[in-house]
Amino acid sequence: MRKRMSESETTVQSGRGFWRDKALWRSRWLRSGGFLCRKGARLLLLLLGVSAAAFFLVSLSPVDPLQTNVGQAALGSMSQEQIARLRSYWGADTPPLQGYAAWLRGALSGDLGTSLLYRRPVLSVMGEKLKNSLWLTAAAWLLSGAGGFALGTLAGAKQGTQADRVITGAALLLSGTPAFFLALLLLSVFSVQLGWLPVGLSVPIGMAAEQVGLGHRLVHAVLPGLCLSLSGMPNILLQVREKMLQVMESDFVLFARARGDSWRAVAVRHGLRNVALPALTLQFASVGEILGGSVLVEQVFSYPGLGQAAVTAGLGGDVPLLLGITVASASLVFCGNLMADVLYGIVDPRMRKAGGLL
Amino acid sequence: MKTRQRDNCQRDNRRAKTLAGIVLICVLLFAISAAGMLWKEEALVADFSEKNLPPCGAHWFGTDFMGRDMLVRTVTGLSLSIRLGVLTALVSAAFAAVLGIGAAVLGRAADAVVSWLIDLMLGIPHILLLILISYGLGKGFFGVAAGIALTHWTSLARLLRGEVLQLAESRFVQMARKLGHGPGYIARIHMLPHLLPQLFTGLILLFSHAVLHEASITFLGFGLAPEQPAIGIILSESMQYLSMGYWWLGLFPGGLLVLVILLFFWLGRSVCALLDPASAHL
């Protein structure tokens, strides 16, 4: 008995045995189960808060959906009954608390209501729009993260050099440029002046849906994707550079340099490893920013994605669609942060003890 | 001895340079906002005999489809953006101070409420939140102003909360407590000197965000009325003429907008460098 205990102790201490120990694995699974339950409860609470806040905000609105969508002239020529029917269609006559209760009851059974502008279930509208913008935003998210990380570490490791100055300067300039203005510039240079790329939309105009190939879609997504990646990059880049500067000023880097390690070896072995964790947090926290940026960029490029639907819903007073998009993007942002938490443990062994997943 | 003198000289020079930069930026921003207020009427003057002119001597930024001078319109729009940005950033910083310090001081319940509120606001993409608030408050000037003021306090509040919590744990505050000083005295003598620079730089860095988001939300059509010369409206109008090759309608107003945002950003960085003891020597 004594012998076995000491055996298991040694296996725990030696790195490889650690993964074979069954008791440890079981406790870890239990712990990660608890972790997921806690996070799930937090998500539910957050979504409840977000939807309630959004609902009451929208119900406060003095904007009359009938005035915006039907128009004063058309309203004037209608009978009282017709107006009353329209009012109940746009939900203008339900008190907010009752409306929210009805919405919540529907949402819990998987029905987010019917979009008032598209006259289809909100879920199907969102699914269609998401299909358009998912690849766009995902590609832009990965590109901005990878580009920001690579250029940020490079600039930080080569502080004060010409390369650092150019990269940092460009990042600062980009961070002060609104995403929609960047989109306008790209559009006027590449589509209007040079004529290389299409002006907007996600597919060619006047082409039947069956004829649209992957190539058409890709060509239409180049400029919005580029714009979205560029506008998301400076934030990650500048913060990664800042972290890299801290690392390069540390004692262990000084020691490594004194030992005779080359600059490249120091940057890769000490710099990258220490910057990876904050960079990962930044990358997953930037989900919200990319989603927000996609609202502006899709609007400029008339790209029929989720962001453009949000603007249409907001301008037209389509409350169910606006609520659906808000709740969906809040869950996406939450999942981004959750992924960061989970990946911490995988990337950094020191964090595993702190009670994360894995 | 000599080297130290030279060092001192250089240091003073840099401090002076930073100060001069701050003054210059303030003068520039003030000049733009003043010029815009003076040109309020001229920005609406249309002259159909001079429509869609490219940049020339009489109209540096060209004219638009109604023959309105784009330079005048741009400066008027920027002036509005600057004033709105300063106003909303001030309100936002006040929110941040009250909520951040309140969360740290008023006990666990208040802390939980404020932290949850911050999580809630950061959980929705910023632009979407702006759309929701400005729709809820009826779009227009008030909707935009309230939207920006209500959404920018979160990170500064978090920062201040952390700072107060850290200060409360520090040796000198605990010692002051043991010496019998009341909370009011401690807050005034020991905490405020640490918090004010943070609040001040946070406020100035908020300006550029506020201006950027004001332009964005106005561009989407949630902001000011279409006849008002706001920078977002100018840019969204220019989009319709982009394919006709009227590039000056978008390039110059947008470029100046970027310049103003960067000016605010540099202002914040310079003030931060001067106020922060760790970098006060530059």
C-alpha cells in the first residue's frame, strides 16, 4: 500500500505519468463539469439581462414604426380599422412588460418571433444572413488576429528600428480611421478607380442563384474581408507590441542575451511564449469588435449579412429582428470569452491548477 | 557633471516640447470648432451654378451636388463632432467616476451590480448597443449624445474601481486608518491625488472614441437629421456619388475626421506622459 502511494506520487510529479493518472482525470472531469455549469448559468443570466435591457430600451422608443414604414401619406388615406390592425402588427399597442413576457416565452421554446420587415421567422432571416457573413467575419477575425500578433511581436522585438516605427505608425493611423471610412477608401480605389473588384453585394447582380459559384462569392468578399481585418488589426497589434516591450525589458531576456543567445532565439523562445497568453485573450475578446465592425463594413459594401440586417432592423423599427440579432451577438461574444478561458489552460500549464477547464 | 547638465537640458526641452504640442493641439481643435460655429449658416448655402466642382482655388475641397462648399461643410461637421465628443466624454467620465468608485467603496452588493452592468454592456458589440440606445431614445441629436455618453464609461469605471481597491489595500491607507483618520480625509488626501490623473487621462482618451463612434452611428443613419452638416452624413452622402468618380466628396472630409481623431489621441498620450510619474521625465 505504502509502495503504491509513493509510486503514484512519483508519477504525478514526472510529467508524462500525470496524464495516465485516472483519479486525477476523474477529478478534473468533475471540475470541468462544474466549470461548464457555472459558465452556462452565467450565459443564461447574461442573455436574460441583455434581452430585457434591449427590450425595454426599444419599447421606450418614441419612433413610431407606422410613420417610418408606412408613411404619413398612406396612413392618412387609411380607415381607423386598418390603422388599428397595422398597429397591432407592429406591436405598437402591447404594453412592454406583457410584450417581453410573450417574447421570452417564445424564445425559451426556440421561437424568436417573426421579423416585421422580412415577414419571415426571425431565426430563418438570421440564419440566412449569418450564412453570408459568418465566413466573412470568421476570416477577418483570424486574419486580423494573426496579422496583429505577427506584426505586434515583430515591432515589439525590434523596438526603435525603422520597421517598428513604420508598423506602429500605420497601426496608430488605422486605429484612428473609422471602419466605414476605410471601407469607402478601399471601395473608391479598388472598385471605382481601378475597377478590379465589384462595388458591392455578395453575388453578381442579375445572376440566378444556381449560377453563382464560389469564385463569385470570394471576389465579392475580398474587399469587405480586407477592410474588416485591417480595422480589427491595430488594437491587437498595439497591445501585443506593448506586452512584447515589457517582456524584452525583463531580467530573463537580459540574461538570455548576456548568455549569448541570438536576438531571434530570444524573441521566439522567450518573447512569443510570454506574449501568447495576452494575445489569445485579446483575440477572443475581439469577437465583439469584429461583429461591430461588420455592421459598418457590410453597410458600405451593401453586403447582405447580419450587420446590415441589424441596421435595417434598427432604422425600420423591426423589434423582433433587432432583439434576435442582439441576443445572438451577445452569445457569440460570451462564447469568445469562454474559449479564451478554456484555451488558457491548454496553452499555459501554470493556469491548469487555477481551476480552469482541463 | 557636464553630461548631467546636458541631460537636464534635454529633459526640459522634451517636457517643453510635449507641453507645446498639447497647446498647439488644443488651439487647432478649438479653431476648428469655432470656425464651424461661425460658418453654420454658410454651410447650408447652395449654389446650383457651381455644383459637383472638383477641388479648385475657390473651393479647396470642391462642391457637392447642391453646389455647397465642402470645406465649409466639413469644418462645420467636425465642429459639431468635436463639441459633441467633448460633451459626451465628460458625461461618460462622470458616470465612470461615480460607478467605478461607488463599486469599490459601497460594499459587495454595489460591486456586484456595477460589475454585472459592465459585463452586460461589454457583452453587446458597441455599435449594436449604440443602435439600440439611439433607437430607444428616438434617434436624432439626443439619441446619439445619450448613446455615446451611456456606453463609454465601462472600461474607465473598471480601471478606477481596480485602482481604488488597490489603494484601499495599500500600506499608507491602512496606516492612515490606524491613525484614526476618517474615510473622508483618506479619500481626499490619500486617494484623490492618485485617481485624478487616471480620470483625467481616461477622459481625454475617451474624446477620440466618442468622436469616432459619433461619426459611425451618424453614418449609419441613426444620428442627426440629413440636412445637418454632420461628418457622418457628409460621408454617407458621398457614398452615392462615389461610383461617378466624385472622390473629393469623401476623401477630404474623412481625412480631416481621421486627423481630428488622431489629434485627440495625441493629446491624451501627451497629457498622460506628463501626468504619469513613471514617465514624467519622458
